Amino acid sequence: MKRLRRLPWFAIPVGAAALLAGAGLIYAQLDGSERGIPPIDSTSNFEVTGIDIDVTARTGEEARVEGWRRAQRDGWRMLWSRTTGRPAAQAPNLPDSVLNSIVSGVVIDSEQIGPTRYIARLGVLFDRARTGQMLGVQGLVRRSAPVLVIPVLKTGSTAYSFEFQNPWQRAWAQFRTVNSPIDYVRTSGTGMDPLLLNLAQARRRGRGWWRMILDQYGAADIVVAELELRRLYPGGPALGIFTARFGPDGQVLGRFQLRADGSAQIGAMLDEGVRRLDMIYTQALNRGLLRPDPSLVIIAPEVQQEIAEVVEELPELAPVQTAPTGALQSFSIQVDTPDAASVQNAELSVSRVGGVASAITTSLALGGTSIMRVTYSGDAAALQAALSAQGWRVQVLGGNTLRITR
């Protein structure tokens, strides 16, 4: 019987070693502990950020507790002012016991604790269900079609998206979308996300792959948030160039620059960049630019034929009057609300007016006169004409205050 001689480990063929190494690389591309950042759930909270606190007490711990209490009070005034459009000084004074019941968390952006002093920049999260009752009835806010977000980071000579964890992906995952009219579809970057939502796909214009991907993630279109991060030297100042793109063709909706004095401020710069990009997309939505591309909709051929036949049989319709374009303005509208149903009907009717971005009842008075805050793209005369076309009798009380009756 012929026995086989055992070969030493260094005698393994080079091709087999390369094959094993390649298998490890393939595994590293598909799996790993440093992959994916799940987006935070922001559907049940109101968030107020940028609250600066500077408190002195007997001990550092007492100063920290007092600082959090002041953050709750200041956060409530800021949230009330943002919702009602009135000065924060006119906000109702709520006791600490009530604030503790409606605050669901405190977000620490930065803090310094000394022996007797506490300096911090905080954010406060308010429970939507409990706080909404104190802020009044929530109005109908126009929402966009669901759009898939691909954050692209360019640093040095490298550009990537979900290939591995990065601070730009984390900034989008931590962004609270509850107050934004844009319906963002954010992915965690795990599983097949790095293979489907990579840099090459973000620059692809062909509709075939996009139809499949958007159908996979339940979105109607795509937004690409680009960041080019330039560092003067490691650990030194950094310059961020932010670009808001929309659609498979990469239409540029806006671009701006932000600067960080050091590496410690880059995180805050990225958070501010996400907030400003959201403002650009919101303005594009109000101008009618954020419309889904019809070529991205998957329709079976037989369904397309049926739609074409139905369209040919439809009578010619009168041309639709487009909403006036202009800067967004806030109006106060008084309306009689004898019951709860009349409140919803009034909000629904006003929100359907062309050019209205939001309609929120800020002061509810069942059986009396409620006040509605309306954001409109145009002046008071244009809003009066648009409301009259909806069947309302409009009376101008002065400035941006109107009264409507049936």
C-alpha cells in the first residue's frame, strides 16, 4: 500500500491560499460587526435641540439636575413658540411635575461638569400624545411621497455610502423626521443594503434597476445627500460641502458649505448639514419640484394598455389653476367651530387650497371661534381668492389675519 506523504503548511499551493483569502474578503463585504446603523424611531416624540445651559450650585451633581430642569422649561417654551407661531415668552408656565410627565428624554450634545458648575448643550424630547393635548389639535400637514435616502460621503480620494459605518450615515440615522414634511425611507445598511445602495447605484441613471430597488424598499423616488469632507490636517479644521440631489438623474436642488474648527465639532456640523438639507428638500416640495418620476413606476403592459384606453375615453377637462408661487407666509385664520367635526372639516378644506403647505388649529374653541395657523405660498389677496374659490366667505381683519365663514 502506497502511503501519501503529508506536506508542510508552507507547501500549500499559492492558488489555494489566494482562494481562501478571497473567500474571506467576500465574507467581509457581506457581513461584519461594524456594519449598519439602525435609524432612530422619531414618530412618537417632539424634539427641541440647541438649548444652552450654564448653572451653578453647591455641587456639580446638583447643578446638573437643575440644568436639566431649566432645559425642560426652555424646551417647552421653544416648542410652544414653534407650534403656535407666538413669542416664547407667552408660553404657559407649567410646573416641573407636569414637565416631568410630558418629557420622554434629554439628549446631551455636549456637557462639562465642574465642582459647582454645569455647562451643557442639550435637547429635550416631548411625548407626542401627552404634549399634543396641550398644544391643541394637530392639523393636516402635506407629506411628500416616500423617498429613499442614500447618504454619500467623499473624503480624500474615496467616496462610499453603506459600504461600512461612517459619521455621515450616522447623522442621517439620528435625524428625527417627525417634524419634516418629507417622508424619508432610511435603511440600516445591513444585509444586502451595501450591495444595492452603493455609490455606483447612486450615480446610475438607468430606470430598470431603480424600479426594482424602489419596489424593494417601498419608495417612490430617490434622494442622494452628498457630503464632501475636506480636512486641513488630521484633527484640525474641516470643511463640509453639502449637496442635495433628487431623482435618478441627480438633479441638484441646493448646495452649501459648513466649517468645523476641529474634529470634535465635526459631528455637530454633520447634524446641522442634515437639518439644512431637509430644509432644501422641504422648499423643493413646496415649489412642486419633489414629484416622483413616472418612469420609476412598475406597471404591467396589460395595465398600461387599459390605462391608455380609459384616458382616451375621458372628456377634456378644464385647465387646472396652478397655485401662486412666492415666499411662504404665515396667516392667522378665524373660523367658527360648533363641534369637533367642524374643526376637521375646516382643516381639510383649507389644506386642499393650492399653495397651502400646512393648516394647524392652534387655538381650539368648540362652540366658538377657533384660530388656525396657515402657511401659504403667496400674499393675503391670493389666499383670499383661493379660499373664496373653495366656497368660503373671507373677511380680512388686518395684516395676515382673516376670518372665514360658510
